[in-house]
Amino acid sequence: MDFASFLTSLVTSFIIFVVLMVLFACLSAKPGNNVVYYPNRILKGMDPFEGGSKTRNPFSWIKEALSSSEQNVITMSGVDTAVYFVFLSTVLGILVFSGLILLPVLLPVAATDNGVKFNATATTSNGTFNELDKLSMGNISENSPRLWAFFAATYWVSIVTIYLLWKAYNHVSWLRSEALRTPEVRSQQFAVVVRDIPHPPQDQTRKEQVDSYFKAIYPETFYRSMIITDNKQVNKLYEELEGYKKKLERAEAIYAASKTTAKPEGTRPSNSTGFLGLMGEKVDSIEYYNEKISEIIPKLESEQKVTLREKQLNAAVVFLTNRVAASSAAQSLHAQMVDTWTVFDSPEPGQLIWTNLKIRFFEREVRQYVVYVIVALTIFFYMIPIAFISAFTTLGNLVKLLPFLKPVVKIVAVKTILEAYLPQIALIIFLALLPKFLHFLSKLEGIPTESHVVRAASGKYFYFTVLNVFIGVTIGGTLFSTFKTIEKDPNNIVEMLASNLPDNATFFLTFVALKFFVGYGLELSRIVPLIIYHLKRKFLCKTEAELKAAWFPGDLGYGTRVPADMLIVTIVLCYSVIAPLIIPFGVMYFGLGWLILRNQALKVYVPAYESYGRMWPHIHNRVLASLILYQLTMLGYFGVHKFLYTPFLIPLPLLSLLFGFVCAKKFYPAFQKPALEVAANHLKEAPNMELIFRSFIPPCLNSDKVDEDQFEDALSHVSRSVSFA
């Protein structure tokens, strides 16, 4: 990439960002758009504007975001969101403290050498962007004393990263403990989930088996159990019923809207009963939907009884009247054999994946390894198209691959656009296709909770992006550009890959710039959700429920957002010493991200669940993995530069591994299981155990018309003298 293309990419990305900022300032001030730009505040019954719309200026959101406290974030979006901002601020701190030393020290050291002139393989940018070469480690001559500056910088980045990660882990541990020791009553703190229940004896029902087992172990605190059931059929009927209720509400709204002064009787809506409502007999919609609802309700009630009596599975939710007892149960071995009576702490009621609770211990183990193999194959086969995308990092590679494009590429305007945008946009679109597949695979493992599925999918996505994007683009570009040389001398491949590792520095510079300018510009302006909302409101939505569904924002999307951030962490860390100019781009990415996402967390996104920071150990481990990859990269790159003291870098990855081991032993257990000292805090009021129990009943089984005795086979009840903690 030449200097003109690089500047074109940066300037146009910045212009797009400014335009999107202006659009946000204009559109967010219009009352008709409040549900798009302030849904979180509206759902909490708050005024959309903190200071009132009359005193608001286009930049007030910046002041509000900067002045907001961590407690404000927790109040509006929960502990998980606050933990995500700890991650952003930690990485921002790492890059700022690294840049304060690396930029003023390494840039002059590199600029005043002339290694590029004597070493054609030392370039850090495919193409003719020699200005970047002169400001990078590639401009340092082999075995030059100047390499000591880069050597010291490698240690500095590592020490800063380890120190700030330690502080962050301490802080997140405190956040989690404070959230869990709250005096507020939370349903999940009085329940545990039991899997791998063995077959009941012939003289006992499943309910009697579970009750007697836990009553014997927890005689003073056992309250009630709920046997997990196969809800496939009853859920199908329930969804069908809810669908007809929504259609009835829509038909009634259309009928009400048709009543005018000129025609007070209105026009009753009608629909066809055939395929997709497009063919068949025409009927009155309101009467038809009422009839369907009347037909389904008795079927649903009958299926509920059948499900509760005959479709019980080998899992249960057990309720205890004491938080300490529930916490103790969640971390205790209940049976001699590990594959029976497996107990873990309950998540929020809505997080449980009922279909996965029945999967037995060894089947879960097998599923896990099968999924790992599928993910590995996915990563491997994705390397092929990613490698082709990396060919676009230079037009030279593109012409080698597709010679017939040579006349087109000679056109200056086309050349500039191709080099500035195509590689980055193609890569971003390519990565957008993957998350749903990885989420499906994670659920296939048998993971029992939604938040755990998100964490698992996030981990897979992280390894995919690092291996396919960072390593894949780097090695793909290198192999493509030097294939003939490797063919002549295969034994030289390791040295060649190491020497060409920085070849894609300008690709990653523009990739990061595109992500923070255009990506965060679109995030703040919410142009796409705004357009979709107004189109739905005008042409599709007839009821309040449909309107709410049209503007409801969802959550921050940790499953894709965190791995995307981790990719930037990996790129910036690995190039921080080789090409220090990437550090300001990383600072801009995480600085803008912190500011814009702070606004979105306070005003837009609504959390789908609360896991009290359980994502943090995974975030920590992946930042640490990026750090180790950076250290290994520097070890190889110093070796290529024939620096005699390269072996003195070997302690760095060992130190990082030791640091990870210490953190895992010191902090992780409290994230894996609830600590008893935290659970022992007193509650401000006695919990209503019946309400807690009812909150776990799935909507498809929750019916006011079903009597208590009809639930007795799956929902047991044992009265106890209640103690609270």
C-alpha cells in the first residue's frame, strides 16, 4: 500500500465518522427517535435526556459518559457491563503507558538508522510506503546496538500488561463479591441445578427420589424441587397460542383504526385460512383467531398435565431456604460417582437451557471433544479464503493472482480505492458470517446456561479470529508473496516467515482505523436500527407490542464484541514494538470504544442476563494469550535480526504463564463457585420462597388454571421452618 492509499483510507474513514457523529447529534434530538437512542432509560421509566431536552447540546452525551460512575453503569446495565468497561479501560491503560515510552524512544531510534536500504526483506509494509519502514524495527540493521531499545521496550510492554491485568482482576473480584453479597433477594441464590440423576427405584417416583435425597442431606433448609421435563410438545402449543394472541391483538388494532367519523362501524379484517394466509377460505380474522385460541387452550392445559406427569427427565432444580446452604450445595460433591447427582449453582431463571439439562455426563464429554474437532476443522478450512483475502493487501499480489486485472489496476483512482478499502471491508464482512454457527456449536456441547454458551462461543470466535485473521492474513500474505522462494528452499521457511511477519503492518493499521472510525460511528449513530424501526413502524407495526419489538435494542452482544476487541488487542500488542505507530490507532480504538459504548450502555442496550462478571476470567486469559503471542513474535523477530541477546527474552513467556497460573489459583475459584462468606451476608427481608420457586417455571408450563395438585409429580413441596442468610 502506498502513502496515498493509506492517507485516502484514513481521511475518508474520518470523514465518514464525522458525518455519522453529525447525524447522531441531529437525529437523537428528535423526540420521535427517542426509542432508538434512549430505550434503556425509557424501559426504566426515566426521562430520555438527563438534563432535559431544552438544555441539551449536541455534545452533552460526551460529558454524561465521561462523568458517569461505575455504579451508574451497574444500575443501568448490570455488573457484566461494568466488567466489560474494566476490560476496555485496562487495555487502554496498557496501550497508553506503553506508548508513552515506545513512541518517543523507538521512533527516533528507528528513523535515524538505514536498515531498509541494505535489507530488502526488512520492510514492514507491502508496497512502497517507505515512510512507515523508516519508523519501524524493520529499519534497524542486523545485530545493531539500537536493538537494545526494542529489547527493553518488549520487557516494558510485558510488565505494564501484567501489572494492569493483576489490578483489573482484583477489581473485578471485588465487583463480583459486592454484587453477590447484596441484601436484595435474588431467586438464583436460593436454587441449585441437579443433573445426571440416576434411574429412580421401582417403589419411588422421580419426585420422591429427588425429595428424599436432598431432604436427607439438607434436612433443615430443603424447601422444594422442580423436576425438569421434556417441553418440546407443550412449548409448541404454547408458542402457537401466543402467536394467535398476537394476531388477534393486531386484527383488533386494525379494526379499531378503521373506525372513522364517516364510517363508525369500521371494517372488520379478514384473512385466508390456507397456505401462509394467501389462499383458502376467507374468514373474519377476529372471530377466527378467537376460535383458534379457544381450541388451543384446552389442548395446552391437557399437554401441561401430560408433560408434568409423564415426561420427566433426569434433572431438577432444587430450592433451599438459605443462601449459604445453596452456595455450599453448588460446590459440594454429592455422590461417590462423579457421573451421578451433579450439582451446580443456578443461573437466573430465564438462562437455563432445559433441553441441555438432560444430557448425561459422559455424553457431554464426548460432545465437547466432537465440537472442538469441528471448530478446529472450521478454522483450518477458513484459512483458505482468508489467505486469498490477504492477497488484496497489495495490488502486486492481486495482479499475480489475477493477471487479467493488470490494465484495470493501472487506473489511479481504481488502484487507490482497491488498496484503501477492499481488504478490510472484505475481511469484516467475512467475519460477520461466523458467530451464529459458533453459538450453535457451543449449545450443542450440552452447556446448561445461556451466559455460559455466550462465553464458550466467544472463546471459539477469539481463537478463530486470532488464528485466521491475525496469523492467517500474516502467513497467507507471506506465503503468497514468497511461494517460489519457499519452493526452491523449503528449509528456509521458518526464517522467511519470521522476517516477513511485519509485511502486513499497513493492512492492520487501516483495519484498526476502519473498525474504530466507521464501526464506532455506525454504533453511535444507530442509522441501521433507526431506518429499520421507522420502516416497521410505518408499514408493519399495528400494536404496542409490535412497536416495542421493532425498537427493542437487545444487549451489547458480548459473544462477538469481546472477540472483536481481542483481535485488536492481539494486533496492536504484536506490532507495538515492531511498528510503534500502531499504538495510537489502538488507543483511538479503545478510547473511542470506551466513550461511545459508555453512552450506549447507559442509554441504549438492555442486558439479556446477569452473570456477575463470569466473563472476566475468559477475557483475562485471552489478553494473556495475546501477550504470550506478542512475546513469541518478538522472540522470533529478534532472532531474524541476529540479535545475540535474543535468548534473554525467553523468561517473558514463562513469566506470563506463571502469572496466569497464579491468577487462576488466587481468583478463579470465586468466579467458578459462589464464596460462602459472600453468601452469608444478611438479607434485608425474608425471601418469599413460593415466588422464587414460581420464577423458575417455564412460561409454557405456567398456567393459572392448573391446580397445585396437578403439578405434584414434577413440582414437589416440603414445608420447612425457614432460616435466611
